[in-house]
Amino acid sequence: MNYYLGVDGGGSKTLAVVSDSAGRILGRGESGCGNHQLGVELAIRNIREAAVAAMKQANVEHADIEYAMFGLAGADREPDFRILRPMIAELGFSKHGIVCDTVIGLRAGTKQPDGVVVICGSGTNCFGVNKRGDSLQCGGFGYAFGDFGGGSDLAIEAFRSVIRSWEGRERPTLLTEAVLATLGYTSVEEMFNDYLDEGKGISHHLAKLLFQVANDDEVARGILQRQGTELGLAASAVIRKLGMEHDKFDLVLVGSVLTRGDSEYVTPYIEKEIQSVTGGCTLRLLTMEPVAGAILLAMEHSGDTVGSAVYEHLEERLSVKGIRTA
């Protein structure tokens, strides 16, 4: 029996799981930030902590791991990999691989080797692989480099819409009452001055207010529509550049903004952009934790067979509704 380690290292948390060759999850471990761009020492400490915890629960040692796959936020460019290769090598797994977390998100969401994934969580990203194995990433580097959205940007949009409405540059919005209540102010003027005087940052938690009022608020719906359109534009660009217009593949939707129950304010606009490029694309919400993609890639890199039973076991234990161990 072979054993595999999958790691999903994100900006806020790192999740590691150990499975056997049948896809049964034997152990899990969780820790904090696994993105080296937010601190190399912090990231390696958290990745090691999560991996060790997963192996301890599974009762396996480093030598028992046939292959370890690390899907890491920030693994975007060669300068990143020059940092990550020695960092991950220090963990002591004889056979291992490193990919961007977009890659494991895609692999967890489709049973095909090709496809496209859009991610909208704290930030946004898009990645695709065609039938020839060519891959392309679009986005993931922030607003100044062409992106829009994710929790951080959406929170800013909510905050500034309240300011603009108060000043008369925007129509009245239900976001005003929601933002003031959330932040504990009695007026927009009080909030405006306090944030300026104290140099406060805008909490990403304000993003959820857009969904709370969207049904009755045109301003909130407009922000969410722009989010969907921008994600659709990124996916369309990847599809065109990889020559996938006439292929049949899945577009996997990943991240809290897309997988929450009220994503209907965003998803239709993704689909609208995609339909202008291809008719062979099926939108699929990610139903498993992205770390499942790391396990599947680890199996494939080691030459193990990924059969239907593997998917069944992973879906049973790594559902986004909650991770369970055998």
C-alpha cells in the first residue's frame, strides 16, 4: 500500500492530508499561513507543522510517503520556485512536487486532465491546461497588475460605495446601514473621519455585506456583477490563448465568493463572458477541498492508478462541508 501527502498552503491557513492508494484519508493537519510571500520562515514552519500532524495521525513516517505534493499560494513565477524548491526540500520527502494552489484547485474539481479554474477568495486567480498539456496563468498579482476582486477588493468597494453615496457621488445604498452597523459607527461622517485620522485598514469582512443586501440593492449587485465579469474575462483569455475554444472541459469555480450559496449574483456573469468564447465549457463548483487535488496529483506523479473508488473516498472525506478522517 502506497501513502501520499497532499498540502494546500494558502495565505490564511495550511491544510495537509495523508491518504493511501485507495484515496482513504488517514490523517490531517492544519496550521497557519503557507504563502512564502508573506514570510518564508512563517510559511515553512506552518507547512511542516501541518504535514507532521497529518503523518502523526496517519501513523506514517517520511519514508512511508510515496509522493508528497505541495499546492502553494504564491508559487507563481520562477523567482518564487527558486525560493520554494530548497524550502520544501528541507522537509525531507524523497519524491515531491510543488505547484501553485490554482493547479490543485483545478485537479480537485474535474476528472479530466484539461480544464480551467477561476479562484475568488481573499484574492483572484485563473489557470488553465489544454489537451496538449500546455498551461497558462492569468492574474493572481493584484489590482495594479490587472486583477479585480476577491474579499479584499470587494470590501474596499463596499466601503467606498458608502462614502460615495454619503458625498452624493453614488446613489443611496443599503450598504450604508450595513457597513455602519458592522463597524460600530452612528454616521458615515464619523466613520470617514475616524478612518482618515487613525489610518485604519478596511476589513475584508465587509465583502460579505454585498451578498447580504444584494437582493434589494443595485449598488451591491453592480459590484458583484463586475466581479463576475472580471473573472469571466480572465477565464476567456486563458481559453483563447490555450486554443480551447472548440474543446469540451470543465471550468471549476473555487473560493468562498464563488462557492457560497448566494453566488448567483456573480456566477451568471462569468458564464456570460465564457459563452462568447466557447460552447463546450461546463461550470462546476468545487465540492472537495483543494487539497484533494494535491493527493490526486501525487498519485499521478508516482504512476498510481486513479480509479473511481479514489474519487469516491476523497469526496466522502474531503467534502467542503467538513473534513473527516477514517
